Amino acid sequence: MNFSFLSGTLLFRGVPEPEIGGLIESLCGRSGHYEKGEVIYRCGETAKDIGLVLSGGVIIKNDDFWGNQSVLARIEPGDIFAETYACIGGKALLVDAVAAESTEVLFISAAEILSPKDGVSRYCQTLTGNLLTISAIKNIRLSCRILYTSPKHIRGRLTAFLSDAAKEQGSERVTVTFSRQQLADFLNVDRSAMCAELSKMQKDGIIEYKKNIFLLKNIP
């Protein structure tokens, strides 16, 4: 396992790299490999472990009774998922966590973090503080998604999403990690209508794009 990579994640921030291996062992750490489309956590299940993406990506999604899908988030390498459910304990998941591609995940016990054994309690206090920070960041991201889906028209949702991505990435050239279908589900719009609107926006000189790379252009 790449402890250097883990030391750079927000969850393990403040934990010395030489201590990470022993800490993971004390937290009943285990790794799992998933192929694209494979379900990691299913809606209705309970989660005891926090998942940290080592490679690949995880899509958090919800399917309603009629099969309509909403993509809520994509979890990238170094980020975590299911932490809220794992820390609460016993609460059934309202969403699915699905591998977006070939994905490796590290699982660690939330209970062991919250009720640590002797010798690792100081590091578990660090992890608990990091979990609080992560929770606050995710709350902000959730608020952003509400802003993305507030405009009535597809163009408004696309411009809100791309504008925020440009700010976050610090460039007018934006890389979108969602597929077209995932982006449509994330913005809660029809995929065909969204693709047609992207073509119109390019024709109008608002953006240029090739696959998942978008260039935002200044309009007089």
C-alpha cells in the first residue's frame, strides 16, 4: 500500500507516514478491488467502514422507484465516502456507491476511530478532526449542487457548473471527470438535450470543448 499517497490525503493529514501502516491495521483496514459498474455499497444496506478511494473513482447515485437516476457526486482518489453512515451506525444507506472504472478502495472501521484502542488514540483524535473538516467540505459541495440545479434552463445549469469548476481548478480550461450521462444526471437534465445545448453554446462562442476538456471564453 502506498503510505506516501495516504499521508497526502485529507483523512490522514497530521499522521506521520511511518505510523500509517500500523494505524490502518489497528483500524481493521482492508482493501477491495471493483470493476466498472460494480456496486460497493447498495441502497438499503448499512455501512460500518469508511471507504477511501486509492485509485479509480466512485459514483454516488440514487435511483428512484421508477428507475430515474440522479448522480450526487464522484469520489476521486484520496477522497472518502460512506463516512456519515459508518459513523452513525445502523442507518440504512439512501444511495448507491458504484465503481466508475477499475477502482481500488481502502476500508477502515469507523467504530475503531471513534472508540480507539490504547496507543493509537492520539492519531484517532486527528482522524476525527479530519472527518469533521471533510464533512464541512462536503456540505459546501452539496450547497453548490443546489446552485447548479436551481436554474430553470439547461444552459444556466451548465454555465453555473462550468464556472464553478473554472474557479476551483484556477483556469478557464476545465477538465470534467463526469461522463456526459453522469453530468446530465448530476445536473438533473436529459442527456440529449444537454449535449444539444453544449453544441449551441460552442456555436455561440461561449465555450469550446473536446471530449471532457472545456475552454470557457470571455463574452463581450
